[in-house]
Amino acid sequence: MNIACIFAGGSGVRMGAGIPKQFLEINGKPIIIHTLQIFQYHDQIDKIYVSVLEDYIPFMKELIEEFHITKVAQIMPGGATAQDSIYNALKIAESENPEDSIVLLSDGVRPFISYETIANNIQSVKEHGNAITCTPCFETILISKTGKTVEEVPYRKHTFSAQAPQSFYLKDIISAHDEIRQSPTGYENMVDACTIIRSLGKTAHMIEGNRGNIKVTTPEDVYMFRALLQYKENEQAFGLGITNRIGGRKRK
């Protein structure tokens, strides 16, 4: 069983819009639907769980029905923090699925994950026990605790940008969350699942994602997403040979 847990509980403060960013309509449908369709149409995904702001659950249900996202098993409210929301969704998934299911954790505002990235996540979990999607950094990364002076400049060839999905066996990621939740500091400074397992001394295995796998957070990201959609539509319309389905699977 391969499960996608999609988290769309943000309020969209950085976007500055009147509604949460995941519900902004781009090319005729909300961003969250663009994201869900990637997993809906992927032949290796069996179920989808979605976490949203509690007040938006009725609207989310309407969207799921309107756009025929049939793989959604449950829609649940978010928790006090992002990691609480993830944990709650994982526990619900645990109650309904085998513990050796593979779970892919992803943001509701990453609407351009490629078909191959999802497939490679699943394969990496089978081979190594987990998968952290990332891309090599093209810009120089600076380390600074104050934000005013540069303290360290890592070699660029050693730096990568973490993305999503981040994938695990269901029992393993729940166990990691349980251990963190019992620690004195809890989820403090735990920004994602990769941070959680690394803080526990576990090896995180990297797979390279697609560079278009942006997280739509700011107005500039919306323009970038629109450009990527136009690019994909041109490929499909003019037979440029890269995509033939939502999610970016290459034509054979």
C-alpha cells in the first residue's frame, strides 16, 4: 500500500491573499487540486489523506467531489503545529492501513512534483527505508547565526535543497514522531521529517527531485507556477516529448 499524506493547513500569511494559498485558483482550479491530481493520477499511489484548516474542511470536500479526487480516504483538521498535523494524519492512516505501507509526506502547495520523483521515492523506501527528495543547490549557501555576518561557506557541491515528498514506512515514521514527542523539547526546531529522523541519528537517503518542484509560498511563486504550467502545456500541444500525463511522466 502506497499512501500520500498531503498537508495544506497553512494560513497563507506570506502570500498576503484573502484566502489560504492552497485555495488560490490557478488556471481554473485551486493549487491544492493541482497537487492532489498528481497523486490521483499516479498509478503507484493507492490512497490520499489530506489535512486542512478545520474551517475549510467542507470546502475541501466540495473540491474533492468536483474534481473527482477519488483516492482521498479522509480529510482531517490540522493540529497546533505542522508536525502535529502530520502526526495526526499518520495516526489516522495507521488505523486504516498495514504498518508496512509506504507513506509519502508532501505539501499541498507543491503542485509540480514529477511522476518520476514519486516513483523514485517509493523505490528508495523499498531499498533503503526512506527517501528525502532534494535538488543540488546552484547558488552559494551561507551559514550565519546572526543574519548579519557570514560564519561559514560550505562547498556548493556539498549543498542540496530539501523538498517533498519525504517518504518512509508508516511504522517507522510514526515511531520517530513518538520518540520526538516524548523528548523534553518535542517538535522544537523540527522543520520536517528529515530533521526528525536525523535528530534521532538515523540515516536519511536522498533522491534527486525535479527542479520545477516549487513550494508556492509567495506571490512570486504563483507567477513561477503559472509559467511552469504554460511550459508543460506547450510541450503537450507541440509534441516536444517530455510529458504526457499530470505529474510529468516521460513519453515512451
